[in-house]
Amino acid sequence: MSEAPPGSIRDGIADITAGVKRWPVWWTLTWHTIRSQYRRTYLGPWWMTLQMIIFVAGLSLLFGILLQKDMKTFVPYVTLGFVGFNWMVGMINGGANSIVGNGAAIKTTPGPLSIYSLRVFATNSIQFLHDAVVVLLVLVVFQVTPTAALALLPVALVVLAINGIAVSLWLGPVVARYRDVGQIVTSLTRVLFFFTPIFWTTDSLKGEQVAFLMGWNPLAYLLELFRDPLLGQWPSASILIGTAVVTVVNVLIALVHFSRSRDRLAYWL
């Protein structure tokens, strides 16, 4: 059986639009799925928050002592870094499995295919909202003073959401076509934990080191855009430019690849 011809970008955009309009469906289904995972537990989904508190506390204590950092500034830095990184990586790994993991539904249930990428976004965003409780707690306890830069936070959240959905739209079909890519993505995201400024700061590195560790890492730009406003700082021009470039390239790849491959997905499953 021959594959379907490549689809048009217009059809791809129509699919994404239809998927977004069905947000009550995929958001509600996602929420019930998460609740079912924690059924018969006392804390329910709040176990995600408790796990984040334990992990961030251990990470901050370990690297704070090793790097001899001031805990008052280091703990908020690490907390925001890990929460933002966890949201982005969750959308990447979930996006890689968005098509393969829903193969039966895709072959039997009609509807916009973008809904599976949007469900990945919803799943990780619900976890992010639970993690936001930890962020608020840390900011209050360690007395991080808000500044006018906080007005940039909604923009940063929207940018991270757009990039997460875009990654899922093009990465899901790629993994469906080439299954080994899923394993590669999992391995790369684990390595990116150390190459992204979560527990190390750029001001402690030399210029060449910063360029090596951050220049090629899209997550570094997005993470700084999210973290700086919460710490009362305006992102640098290089962060803003890097974020804009990453977002534009990511969205363009998503539109082109998702549009061309959406009619072929059933052949790859």
C-alpha cells in the first residue's frame, strides 16, 4: 500500500485550529487521566508537588554546598530552573510519544491529529501548575522581591507553551516514522539537564564556556526567559534574540512537517 501524498500547510493549520477549538475535551480528559493515576492516595495529584519539593530541596542542598553558594539566592534560582526545565522536557518527551502512544485511536477515531500534541501540553501544564505552588512558596520564604520585570512572565509562559506544542507537532510524526529517534530524544534530554543553567550560573563561567554550554542549547534561552522575570531581572538582549530565533524556527518546522506528514501517520503506525 502506497503512502498518502504530502498534505498542504493550509490543511495542517486547519487541523491545529480544530484541535485548539476542542480544548474542553482534551483538557478534561487529561485531568481525569492524571486523577486516575493517583486514585486511592491521600494527596492525589498533589504528590507531584511533594515530589518536586523533595527533589528541589536535595538538588539545592547538594549543589549549594558543592559550589559554595548563598542559599538565599541559590535555592530560588535552582527551583525556578528545575520547574521550568521539567515543564519543557516533559513536553518534549511526551511529544515524541504523542503519535506512537495513541496509534490505536489515530487509526480508528476521526478528528484533528493535533489534539494529541495538545493533550501532551495539557498533561505537562497541569503538572507545571502544581509545581507553581513550590515556586510561590520558595519566592515567599526566600523573600525574592518582585520588580517590573514580572510583567514579562505571561509572555514567557506563552512562548514556552508555543514551543512545547510545536515540538510535539513535528517530533511525534518523526518518531512515528523513525522509532529510534524516540530513544535518542530520551537520552538527549537527560544530558541537557547538565548543559542547561539549572544549578550553575552563567556569571560563574568564562565567555567561551557560556557560548559552548548555552549557544547551541534552545532550552537555555527559553529557561532564562522564564526564570529572569521571577527573580526580578530583565532578560538580556541575547536571551530575547535567541528565544525569538528558536521559537520562529520551531514553529516553522512544526507547520511544515506536521502539515506534510499528518495524512501519512496511519501508514506509519
